[in-house]
Amino acid sequence: MPEHTDVVELLKAQHTRIRELLDRVAATEGDERKRTFHELVRLLAVHETAEEEVVHPFARRNIEGGEQIVKERVEEEEHAKQVLYRLDDMDPGSPEFMEQFTALRRDVLAHAEAEERYEFSRFTDVADRGKLKNLARAVKAAESVAPTRPHPGTDTAPKNLATGPVAAVIDRTRDVIRKAMG
């Protein structure tokens, strides 16, 4: 990510990547679907953690109606975490996986659209470019230490800060083991 990117550009670029991965999971099979799904899970986990720690608190404090807007987004995120958590242990080739994944895909796409429309679009009204760049740096910092798996119930900054470091170590260890095992 170029240094000049602000938080809105960063988050929208991540949403684009999430959309691409959702499409690839739906279009592939076998090991490629499994690898792509795990890449998607990792991106969604770190992305949502950073939003919960940095983006949503900023929105609550600074945009009109921010508390309600964030409440709705967090409910959507929590639902997605629960589905991702279930899917993570399923066989990506099973019909049940694809059925639940298809519903998740629809929900994630609607969630991203709602964030961009109701939350991110208002950031430029309440913050200058420098502040938006600082928020992007904070998001990247949060992502660098975020858990790489969904953890339902960790839907606020305090909950993430309390459980995130331990979960991140466990998740990153699982990632290394999974990679080593192929």
C-alpha cells in the first residue's frame, strides 16, 4: 500500500480484494478453493479486527448517527464471524459448505456496501487528509497483530484488546502448522 493512502482508500481496496476472493472461492474447487478460502478468512479476520479497534470507534465519535451505523455494521460482522468459524472446519468441497458460503458471500458483499455507503463516505466530511492517513496507519498497525481467524464475541475494541493478543499468537501458530502440513 502506498504511503499516501488514506483509511477510506485502504478499506475500499481491501473490500475489492475481499470481493475477488469471494468470487474465486465460488469459482474454484478442491485444494485451490481451500487455499483461497483460508486466504479470505485471514483477510476478513484481520480486516474486521482493525475496523473494530480503529475505524468503528472513529465513526462512533465523529459522524452523525455514528453509534447506530456502527451498531448495525458490528451486528453484521458478528454474524459473519460465526458463519466463518463454522465454515473453517468444513470440507470446502461439500454441498453444505457451498450453501453456507453462498449466504455468507451475499452478506459480506452487502456489509461492505453498507460500510462504504454509510460509514466510510462520511469520513472526508469530518476529517482532513492527514487524519485519514493517520487512521490508515493505525489500521495497518492493528492488522499486523490481529488474530487471523474469526473469534465470535470479540466485536468491540476492548474485547479485541483483551483477547486479541493471545488469539493472534494461537492463530498465527495454526497458520504456520497448516502451511507446513500443506
